Amino acid sequence: MLALITFVYLFKMIAPFGRHTSSNFGPMMNNNLGWSIMEIPSILSLSYFFFTGQNDPTIVTLIIYGLWVAHYINRSFVYPFRQKNKQKQIPVLIVVSAICFNIVNGFFNGYYLGNFAAYDNAWLYSIPFILGLCLFISGMVVNMRADHILLNLRKPGDTGYKIPTGQMFKYVSCPNLLGEIIEWTGFAILALNPAALSFAVWTVANLLPRAVAHHRWYKNKFDDYPKERAAVIPYLI
């Protein structure tokens, strides 16, 4: 229900960060530092509840844990400090909200893996695990390649916006967000548990409206913006 409310709300109220940053939402802080601070709790929360659970880690749960950590290491320690505009700001409110979500989300997924997960080793050869793993890796590649293109649109010191091109930008305005949606959909399939599914649903509810808002912004900003591009799902949305 909360994901549905968020989904509807974000179509009416654009989250005030990135290109939509607004100081109307209270105190601001450095964007690079803010990104790192708000993503790290996801690793810490998942790790704590996973390793303090009643069940001993298994090969399967360790792999699931490792995929999560791999994503958030990039989001916490790599992506933020590759951003070239070191003066960019983000509302503290957004950072605090993300910290709260990441702690709760890490709790749900870590607690499930540490206490309720009952995968045997044969799960590694199951259709859901293989399909989900392929989707997760594919989504991560799409996400990271799109980030690379976006991060290299500007030279050091540049602050203006440009039209990104190449790879999945040929089809959608936000392949970075599409990649995350694919990632966590794959994660939900390979883990096949309620906590992972709830995260996938929340990811769609959060990122799909943001992609639509970005797409609308691009079209309003650039008269020559490619008309054939969709927002986040090629040929559909």
C-alpha cells in the first residue's frame, strides 16, 4: 500500500534532487557526500540483520548477500565521487529519508535471509535463480554504463545539461533507472522471498515516476530532443 501511495505521489510531486533539486525543502548539503551517507546504511543494516540471524549463512544466502553489497558499494563509494560537479547540493531531508528507507529495507531483507531463508544448494541451478541472476547482472551493466555516459557528459567545472546519447539512451531517457528496475526485479526472482519482492515493487514505485519526470524535463529543456525515446521502458513508457 505504501509503495502505491508513493507511486501516485511521485507523479504529482517530483523528488527534489538531481536536476530537480530545490532549496524549498530545507537545509542543503554536498551532493556527493549526501549520496554516500544515505546509501551506506543499506549495507550496514542488511549485514547486521543477516549475520545476527538464527540461521548460519549458506552458499546461496551469501551469494544473495554479495549481490546486494556489490550494488551498494558502487552506489556508496564509487558513483558519488565520480560526479564532477563538486558544488552540487542535495536537501538534507532527502538524505534522511533515504537513510530511513535503507535501514528498514536492509532490515527486512537481512532478517529474512538470516532467519527464514531455507535454500538448498540445488537452488543455484534452479530456473528462478539463473533467470534472476541474469537479470540482476544485466540490469547492473545497463545502470553502470548509463551512469558512465551521464558522468562524462560534462568536463570538470561544467554545470550545464546536455542530451545523453549512445547505448540504451537511443531508446529511453533514463537507462540508469531502467537498469535499477531490472536489477531488483532480477533480485526478487532469484531470491524469491517476500522481502526481496517488496524491494522490487518499491523500486518500480519510486523510479518509474522519476523517469517520467526526467523525460518530461528533457523534452521541455531541449527543442531537438529525440522524439522516438521513451522515458524508461523502450517503446512503451
